[in-house]
Amino acid sequence: MNLLDRMVQALSGKRRWSPAVERLSADPVALAKVMVIFRMVLADGVVRSSQLAAFSHLCGQRFGIEPQDMPQLHALLESPAGRDSDAEAFALIRRLDTDARTALLDDMMQIARANSELDAGEDKLIRRMADLLGLDPDSASQAAVATTDNGAIAGKEGRMTGANDTTNANDTNANDKGPSLADRVRGFLDQHASMRKVAHDPVLTAELLLLVRMSFADKTVASTEADAFAAICTRLLGLNAGELTDILKYLNDFGYETSDAQAAAMLAGLDEARKREILNHLAIVAKADGEVDERERNLLEATARRLGFD
């Protein structure tokens, strides 16, 4: 079995979660909360590093998910259990008391404030989420933009009160039907959208080639590395999880003659923020199995030099 086959097998095999992610997967309400909070990261269709960092911080504070567990968390959110939880999220959360729902909305507003400016998509989503949670949408939107000098929500002493606690949960579900926000953002409505996206985007292909090479750098493919690769592809690059096997085969068939240096050269013209993002993705894969092998370190350092970083 070659390394590509091992990676495909790791992607499709049974997941072994870390203890923290395992606990989360067994708690439908907690998992639903994570799914709802992550919707704010995807509010405008762009995954910003500042909001992703805020999401990671909240997961650590609220659910005991450490930074090293984040690739597994994203893999869980993409799993059948995660998708089921996304579909049922509001039915579960509406059963919480007003304080718990208000705290959840506060967490979502922390994600929104991690962006330097609250955009129209985020404001709209905050209002919609407040309404679905049975809270006052206008109070929620005002609280999101009114901050104190230290970034805390102004007026928090007068916490939002339940505006519609007696609303029938079935009505809420009816309002929230249809594809999830993550599904719309990633274009899952088109079955082969991700495959075409990779085939027609040489920059994306180059990044994926380097991510695959990083997974193979130490000559083994651990399940944690496969989880990290899948999480980056789906959560950060917007690719369809169902197409990853085909994408790997495409990279093997059409990218095998492309060297690491050639792949990096295709990325050298990107802006500095995007290049740092790519290096961060490579580092996530390198650290996924708990240690950075010398060959992984060499690939990361060589890619950084080729992208113009000393």
C-alpha cells in the first residue's frame, strides 16, 4: 500500500478522537453549541484568522478543547454526527434557559468582535441568531457594536432578556430549514464544485500539494495528520469533504512531477498574509501527530524561505 492509499484509508477510516473531543461528541447539546458558534466564523463566507483564533479560545474556555485538538474538532464537525447536530442545533438549544441562551449569543458576539469591523453579514446573522434563540434581536445587534475600552460588551450589566421564550420550537425549526450556512458557503449544492475548483486554481493546487507532501514527509500518515489535512481542506479552504478522496487522486495523477520548490514558487506572488496562512496550515499538519519530524521541519523551513521569509 503506497502513501496515498494510506492517506485515503486514514481519511475514510474510523476516527479516534482525543478525550476532550470524544466527550464533546457524546454531548449533543454541547456539540450543538459549538456548531452554532462556528456559524459566526462563516458569517460572511470568509474564514478570518482572528475569528478562527477567537473560536479556538472559546472552545478551550467553554468545552475544554485544547489547540492541539482543533483539527479533530473540525473533523468531528464535518462527520455525520456533526452534520446531524447542525440540523438539530436549534431544537436542542431552545430548550436551554434564558441565561444559557444569552451566554451562547455573547460567545457568538465575541467571534464577531474579533473582526476589526462588524460587517453587514455578521450583523444580520447576530439578529437572526438572537431571534432563533428567543432573544431580542435589536438588543443583540446593539450589544455587538457597543464595546468598552477593553473590548467587553457595553451594557452587559443589563443582559438581554428572553423576548419569546414561549415560541414553539417547531416554528424555530421551520425557520431554520434548508442548507446550513457552512453548506452554502462551501458550495455543496454542486456535487463536483470542489474538484473543479482545485483543477482550475493552480494556487490552490500548489497549496494542497505542499499539504500532502507535509503529511508524507516523515514517511508515515497518522490518522491525526489525515484529520488535520481534512480539517484544513474543508473548514479553511472551503472544499467538500465528500470529494477529498477524488482530490487526492487528482493531485497524485497530475501533481507528481511538481517539486516542492515549484509548488512554493506558484505561491510566492501572494500577499504576505496569505503566505503566512499557508505556512500556518503546513505547521498544523506537521504538529498533528504530536511531534515535528526533522523532515517536516526541513520542508516547513524551505517553504518559508521560498515564500520570502527568513
